[in-house]
Amino acid sequence: MEFFTTFNIVGSGLSAQRKKMDVVTSNIANATTTSTPEGGPYKRKVMSFAAEPLETGFDKKLEDAVNAVRVNQVKQETEGFKKIFDPAHPDADKDGMVTLPNVNLMLEMTELITASRAYEANATAFDAMKNMALKAMEIGK
């Protein structure tokens, strides 16, 4: 396998996990936001990944086995909002109910740890491939 192909695969994983961490931190930061410019409470964002074929010089039989990762979409969840009674809140409706965002901090922290560990794994793989490439160049001297 070419070293640059591996670097592309690992690099796409690093980029995807960094974007996931950005989405999760946005969710955490807005866990108590009851009013947004669009109106209503903050809506939790969810990210999905998809495989992306690489343009490589591999044989056709192996071509489908080599994929990078890309962010497929980031969508807003529109369900799971909680309502609390707080008539003094500025965003309370006529009945005194305030709609809270559908963000579960425990779930978001779990997602953040998972994305962080996946990022670390990709960084370790990148470092290992870099060291193999350097050793291969030393052998060619």
C-alpha cells in the first residue's frame, strides 16, 4: 500500500473526528439556551459519517476495500424537548412553561470522549505510518 494513501485515510479520520468534537461542544455550550435566532430552544445537532472511496492505483478487487471517512450530514433533532414551569423566565409561554433544549449532557460527554479517543487512535496510526515511511527511506540509502 502506498504511504500517501494511508496518510489520506488517517487524515480524513482526524478531520471527521475533529468536526464531531466541534458539534458536540456546540451542543454542550447550548445545553441551556432557550431562545435562538430561529426561534425556540436550541436543537441538538447530530452528525453522521459515510465512507468515501479513494482515487488509488489499486487493483479493482481491492479498490472497494480502501475508503476514507467523510461527514455525511449534520442535522438537528426536533424531538425530546422538556418543559418546566417557570413563569418568571423571559422565554416562558402564557402558561408559564419554558421549553428546554433536547441536549443530554451525559450523552454529549460520552460522545466527546468517544470522538477524542477515535482522534487519538488516528493520530497514533498517522505517527506509526510516518515512522514506517522514514524507516523505508533509511533502508533505501
